Amino acid sequence: MRVRLMALVAVLISITLVSANLLEKKVSANKFSQTFPAVVCPPTGAGLNGQVSTGSRNTPSRKIVRNSSVFVPVKSSRFIIGADPVLLEGSAITSITWQSSASRWAGATVCKSPQGDEWFVGGSGDVTSKGRVLLVNSGLSNAIVDVALWSENGALAGKVFTVKPNSYTQVRLDSLAVAQSDLVVRVTPRSGRVSAYMIDERTKGLRSLGGDFVNSINTPRTDFVISGIPNQTINSKSVGHILRILSPGSAKATVSVDLISNDGSFIPVGFDSREIAREIVTDLTLSPNIKTNVFSLHIHSDRPILASVYSEIMVSGHKDFLWNTATTQLTPMSLAVSGLEPTIVFTGDQIRVGIESHLNNGRVKVTTVKGSDIASWKAPTGTRSIKITSVSSGVFGSGLVTSVNGIGTFPLMPGSLLSRVAIPSSNISVINR
């Protein structure tokens, strides 16, 4: 009896092992589909001009409006975008949106796929504000979106918005945070395919004070870099900057800031182990005594925080400003820059970046940018797209674009990441059971 029992156990173990092995083979034989999710480019507001740079004139696109579902080629490597947001078929090339108001301001942002959580460190709700948050739903069902707010007075009451399918909602900052000067806004969709954008535009009476896109940050961090901050000097003095910081958690943060420039790297006075109160948006004046026209900040904190830098700039005789936000570590990627000719600023201990410039005439220029701490490179005239083919570890980057209307910046981050989905395999034996 015992011998039979042992034999039965051995048979069952063998069957289990064989079945597991066959299952493993079936799973490993599964195929995968790899695609780039579609990206959203924000609409152009009243009185503004908007253009989108794409990698190809054959890039499929459609307007995000009701009853619109057919994709058609954009027909240009830089097309005009009107009052409706546009959905571009996803690709390995990140598209850049440029918006401007004649002799008032200009700004740049990345066309991006729907996000799960976005933080905007910038903007104001005071009497000068004409800023707004754009909530774009490119999905086919209603989107429910939570908007949380912080100011110099602490956490504010949040709001909930419903965005209809294939549409967008525009919310003014001065209605979200009445009479609040220093804002941080968090956008978290509960449902729907939502891409969010912020435009910070300010006026005093009939006089423009400038404007810019505030590019989003996906999460608070304890260690990050804000790259490519323009530094304008008048009478040998820096115009000045404002570092905005929020510690959104339940405890205060201790923050240290390293300033990195071609004039050297140092900790500005008052920025070593600076305490930041929890849930209070804190603006710190930063006036570096440097001659270089661009610098970066490396920020360290004992608690996860968010930060950005506000800079005032004189362009063609009028005021403009821009917001530089934190970027993620740079990886190989491609950017569509037709009509922009950006200056790319790299920040890192040891910088070595391989770049291909794809020109409108079909030629390709190959460049290697080398340096330590900070290095700049300008795209050649007539560049349609740039491809970062290789990059050393620990390097961060951003792009600066200057025009007669103003100056804008964008982070070197892909607008869409390659997604991988398993393709179900058919099994005729299952059907025959």
C-alpha cells in the first residue's frame, strides 16, 4: 500500500512539473505590441499665435472636438494650431508647441500623452493674473479631474471638474485661487485621458508683464536639477530670479541649492540648509553675482519637494518672463524643432552627448557636446529635428527659444513613452473543449 502511495505521489509531481514547463513555454511564446501613445498639443488662446513642430509632414493628427475621429496628415513640419487642441499619433519624436503674443510674450511646451498626475509650480491668482489651466480630455468618455492648490497661505480648497469627451476646459487661476500670489497646482484625473497645461500670463492695466507656459512635474523629489536658467544682466547686475518651493508633505523640509555656471559652482548666500515650511508656497529671491548668460540649479532636500525658477527678461524692448522647471535625467530621444532653432543646455558632472541634427534639406550633421558641470549647444539653422543618440549618466537638459516676441523654455523629456502590451495567443484546443 505504501509503495502504491509513493508511486502515485511521484506521478502527480511529474505531471505538475511537466504542466508548469509547458505553461512557461506558452507564456514565453507570447508576442508583444509596442506603440507610442498619442500626444496632445494645447489649443491657442484668443489673441495668440500657435505653431507645433513635428518630425514629419505626414504625421497623422485630428482636432480634439466632438464628432472628430479621423486622423489626417498635418502636411507641414510646422503647422498652425488654432482654438482647438490637436491629437497627434504617437511616435519616437517629441513635438514642441510654441505660442506667442505680438510684442508681449512667448512660451514653449511639449506635446504629451495623458498623464496620471501633474504638478505645476508657477502662476498667480492676484489682480495681475490672466493665467489659466487647460484640461484636455482626448478620450471618448467623461473625465473627472481633481485640482488641488497651495499658495503662500497654505493648502487651499480643492476643486473637481468634469470634462466632456473630445473637448477641453479652461479654468482661470484667479478663480481657482482668488487673491493668492504664489501658486502650486496639482492635477489628478480620476478617469479619462487627460493632459493638463498651465499658462501664466500677467498684465497691469493695459500693459503686458509677460507670460509663459509652466511645464509640469510628475512627482516631488529629494534631489533634482533645474537646467538652463537664462541670466540677463543690466549695468553688470543680474536682473534677478525667484526660486519657488513647496514641501507638500506633512513635515517641513531642509533644502540646499548648488548654483552651476561657467563662472563656477557654489551655494548662494542663504541657500544652505534652508528650512521650508510644510504646505506653504515659498518664494526666495535669487540674485547670483555671475556674468554668464545661463546657469542651472542642483537642489537637495531631506523631504520630497517641488521647485521652479521664475526669471524676468527684457526682449526687444519689452518685458517677458519664463518658468524653468525640474527635469528628469536625460536619455536618448528625438525632438521636432522646425522653426525654433533652440539652444540646448546640458547640466551634469561629466557631459558627453551625441547629437544628430536632421536638416530640412535632408542633410544630417553629427555633433558631440562635451564639458563638465554645464554646456550649451545651438541647433543649426534649418534644423527639422534633433536626435540625442547617446548621453553620459547623470546629465539633465532643457531647451531655450528666443524670438522678437519673447523667450520660452521646455524640458528635455519625451512627450510619449513606448508602451508594451502582450498580444493574446489563440489556442484552438480551448475552443474545442
